[in-house]
Amino acid sequence: MNTPSTRTRDGAGTEWWREAVIYQIYPRSFADSDGDGIGDLPGVVDRLDDLVALGIDAIWLSPFYPSPQADAGYDVADYRDVDPIFGRLTDADRLIAEAHRRGLRVIVDLVPNHTSSAHPWFVEALGAEPGSAARDRYVFRDGRGQHGDRPPNSWRSVFGGPAWTRTDNPDGTPGQWYLHLFDAGQPDLNWDSEQVRDEFVAILRFWLDRGVDGFRVDVAHGLVKQADLADWHYPEETTSGDHVDQPRPPMWDQDGVHEIYRQWRSVLDEHPGQQILVAEAWVQPAERLAAYVRPDEMHQAFNFEYLEAAWTSDAQRTVIERSLAATDKVGAPTTWVLSNHDVLRHATRLALPIGAARPRGIGANDPQPDTALGLRRARAATLLMLALPGSAYLYQGEELGLPEHTTLPDEVRQDPTWRRTDHTERGRDGCRVPIPWEADSPSYGFGPTDASWLPQPPVWAEYALDRQRDVPGSTYELYRTALRLRRDLGLGAGRLRWLESPEDVLACCVDEVTVVTNFGAEPVSLPPGTEPLIASGPLNGSGRVPTDVTVWARQRVR
């Protein structure tokens, strides 16, 4: 069978991850094999050929481990098994084998900042005495005030509300508090504990021995906290990272995390093959993020500053320049991303007013984005991203042009953000709705029945893969053509240089390919002597590039 990449799995002659295009699978919303309305690992296996046809190099699977599902599986109760809703451990083995047979690599999610409150360690800790070894695996503290009835500090949960929950002693009296930077069902681990460090090394080895090609590390910037757990009084969202005008948050991006990742890197380097570590680290500026991908630490780090950059030529050029400069200094690739399971899909986000803060969810009673404008800009942004040197991540369904589900009924929402913010922030469910494969099938081909853990909007039919495959101009065919050209032209391994261009136009060359994105109101011409290879939207009658369109071009052959 033809594979989507000329690279071999043993990495002969190249470091595959430096230019790979990696496709994120959110298992519960990808493909349902048994009709229960929840996607599963056998469903992923059934759709691997579709991913090969798209032209990606690897897949990244969001968590499929046993979990109470307080946060859609990011509350892990057992790191060495598969939750029954997703299948069995043998299904994971089969998925890895079948992906490898097709030339696809497999990256799995690792969640080391916290466990589930149902994890045996935390259950043991609740029954143990303060100061015990069992409690030392987590962050337990006495409360403030005469009776310890106030949280140990002022930290807030990312999902809303306080980041501390008080426990009860075995005799029913109020006890200590435990830290959870996310949901109360996700107690933070204490990474000063040698037991915690040894356990995660063992978990890495367990999955490496099963054949995985790497780990995406959830909340990679959060494992180590400032030792004094100092109060934090700044009002901005705590995951936004470092800022020039204030101290670094005491719960994020502490220098101690790097010792952990150097140990993990040594574990991977001891293992045959080219397995990688990928940091989910909401860290700014780019120089701080680059510290995670130094030669003896991780291989990649998601570029969230790029994801959040405004849709203007100045903002895009600034973040591209800064990102490439920072990672070049440490010899790492820049890892570009526009969408994932935690943010508004970029086909919707880019329809919002330029420069506006990114909302945490959109509901039916909120102002509705312009779907056509969002898709037009999303296609342009994707074509620009796929031309850039480095690696790129795609989120399932973006190749179909899927927008956010912005009219999801509030009563079906499951993101803990909705509950913990007293229903003021709708959360991430809108980007997690099961994706459409077949327009005229039950659940749009997601599964064999109409069941779907989140309701799919009626417009999903027009985005279904079978409505777009082999249709010239469809978003799916745009992605497939761009991925083929990116591979054939070696853009991921290319070098970028900027070209002079009019205001509100971004123009560069990546090796021999000219890339032009028009952010302005008037059409612009391609550089003299070039002809289009691919465009994110139709060019006008004279071949000029309209607003919100990206073109790849090369010198005309005479």
C-alpha cells in the first residue's frame, strides 16, 4: 500500500518529526464502531485508510485510558489500560500495528500534571494521614484561618472557581485541602515526589514497549509549582504564560519542569526508533517556549502564540519571525497549529472581529460568526501554515472545513468549564462534536446508528467527506493537494525568506515556492514571472489574489 510519506518508520536518513504533518484524533468524536454514540479505537482503525488518503504522516490520539470522564478522559484513573467505552488494550495494540502497516506513526496523550480523583493513589491519599507518603504524591495543604476553613492560597482553576477542594477526615471532620488547577476530579500531582517521577518513567516505557512513536504531554508547563505556593493576584487567564510587565505565574512554566523532561528524553533515547515528546505548553514569549525543545528535552512544542495571532499581515509576520528565530537558536523545528480540542475551530475563530479576545465557547444566544468569512480565512490560514518550515498539526474535521457548533443546546454541554463558571462560559464542547463522514448515513457516518454523544447540527451533511472527496475546490481537496505539494516540494524542511510586498500583504519564499496571503481589501498581483500552484480560493479574472486568499506559486517554466 502507498504510504503518505517517503520517510520510513525507522527514521533512516532523517528526523521524521522535524517536518511531519500530524493529525489529532479526539477518539470519542472520530468514529463509532459499535453504535453507542461514542467513538472508539476500532472506529479509528476502520478510518485509517481515509487518513492515508488525506496525506498525513502521523496521528495523535487524545486520552483513551480508564477514566470517570469528568474532563473527557483527561482525568486518568489508570495509565496502562483502555477505558471500556473506547475498547480494550488489544484494540490499542491493533491500532498501533495497523497504523504502522500503513506508514503512519502513532502519538498518544500523556497526562502528568494530575490524575483522576478515582486513581488508586488519590483514593489511598484521602484515607491517609497528613504528611504521609500517600499524600506526598499530591499537593495537600492545611487551610488558612483559625480553623483552616479558607483555601491555602488564592489560585483559581482554569475551569473556573477555586483551585482547592477541602477533604473530610475519616471521622467526618474537615481536613486538609488538595490542589486541582483544573476540575476537582483532577488532583495535581506533586512532582517533588520520587514515586511520581518513577511512576511516569515506567508509564513511558510501558507504551514505548507497545510500539507508540511518541507522547503529547498535557499541561507540560504545569508540573512544577513555585515552592512557596505564593498567592497570584493578576487578573488575566493563568494559562497565558509569561508577560514582560509582571512575574511569571507561580503555577506555570517553572524552571524545574526541564529536569523532568531531560530525564524523559533519556528514556526515549534509550529506546530503539525515533520516538518523540510534544509539549502542550501555553507559554510566552517564544524564547520561553523554545526552552522546552532544547536538544536534550522535548522534540516539539505547540506554537499557541501562532494559533492566537490576529488575522493581519503584521501580526502573522511578527509571530512567524519570532517563532522561527527562537526555535532556530536551539536547533528545533517550529510546530504550527491552528485548531485543537481546547479552542474554537479556526473556521469560526477567524470570523470573529480582528483583535477580539478569543471566547471560551459560543452559544445559540451569542452573536453568530459569519460562516463563509470564517471558512475563507481558515482556508487561507491553513495554506499559509502548511507552507511554513517545520511540523504542522491538524485537528480532526478541519480538513472538511468544519466550523464550531455555535448553536449547541446548553443542556447537553459536558465541559466542566460550563458548570464551574456558573454557566457564564460555555466551554469547549462546540469543537468536539462528532465529525461527519457520509451525508446520508445515520449520524452522518460517525457510527452505525443515529446516536451521538453530542448532537450534530443539520448542516453537518454539507461538510461530510463523501460530499467533498474528488470535488474540485472543496476544502478536503484543498488539504489533500496542499499536503501532497508540501511533501513533494519539501516545504517542511525549507528555509523562509521574506519578499517586499504591499501593506496588508504577506509574501515570502520557502525555498523555490512563493507564498502570498492577501489581508487587504484590494486584489494584489503575484510576483512577476510566477504561476499559481494552489490557491485557497478563486483568483480574479486577471489572476490577482483577492482578499483573504493564500497562493503558492513558482517561477513560470518557459
